[in-house]
Amino acid sequence: LNKGFLLKLVDARLSPVTYNSLLDVEKNADNTFSVANFLTMEVLGHKSIETDHAASHLGRCEGHIALIRSIPLLARSGACLVPNTTLAKTGLSQTDIIRGNHRDKIKDVVHEIASSAHVHAQHCERIMATLPPGSKYGLLPLSPAKLFLKRLQKYDFNIFNDRTLMRSPSLSFVLLKEAMGINWNNNMLSANLWKKGNK
């Protein structure tokens, strides 16, 4: 395994996390989730510019989703990692997030972060369609990521609704289907449906 990637991953995990903007979220995801994906692809023997590109977008998608999922969990302990610039756009403070005030505005915050995750998921999907069949095993985490984003949209980006954090009962079937290469393109995310209030 690439020693540089391993050291980069360890260093990122040990460093304190603060976000001023969504660019900071991407940078942290590049150093954690994306690096883990690079190492997975390396173990599977699929290393190329294209696979690294797909793995990078997947990692950024995962990083944004991790941030979204952390919102209600960290709020219980009085913490918030939502980027300052994202909060400023809606006039919210970290205290508002922690207390769950102004739920409609919090939905706007979640929607912005999820929209960025959605873009990276779409990029990953497009690249995957051009990769050798065996490489998709290293990118299977895209499946639960897509399911989460669709569920988040279904509940109108209300992250405080416990159903948004529940594991999809169809996840095992979806992973098996994706691993077998069945109807990959039919399960692609739709940009046309990606908006608040469309369930």
C-alpha cells in the first residue's frame, strides 16, 4: 500500500476538524474518505487516473454526507461542524443548529450540503460507466450514499427526522445488484429531481 496515503489518512484523522466553507469539507474528505478509496482501489489492483478520479468524487460525496449525518448527533452534545459560510447564508448560528431552532432554515443548510454531495455522486457515476467492470467493487460505497441522498430528499432535507438516518432495508439487495452489474445506469441519480419539496 502507498505509505504516503496511509500517513495522510492518519494525520487527517488525528487533526482537529473545523470548517469555514464547503471547500474545507472537500479538503477534509480528500484527506480521509478519498484516500481510503484510493487504498481500496490499490488493493483491488485497479489504479489509474480514471479510477482515482472516481474515487475522489466518491470520497467528497461521503465527506458531505458524513457532515450531514453528524448534525443531529453532534447537536446532542452541544457541538456543530456546519461551515460558517453556509450558516451565514441563512442567518443561522451554531447555537440555532444545536437547539434545532428555525427548522426550515436548517433544511436549507442541509440542502446546500446535500446538493454538493449530489454533484460529486453524479460525477462518480459518470466515470464509473467508463471503467473496467472489476473496478466497481471499490466504488460500491456509492450505493448507500445514493440511497441516503434519495431518502434525505424524500423527507424534505429534515435531518432531525429520525427516518432520514435509518439504514435502508433494501441496501443489501442494492449492493448485490450493483456488484453483479445489473441495471447500473437505471439507478443513476437524477439532476432534474434534485430540489427541495420534491418527494
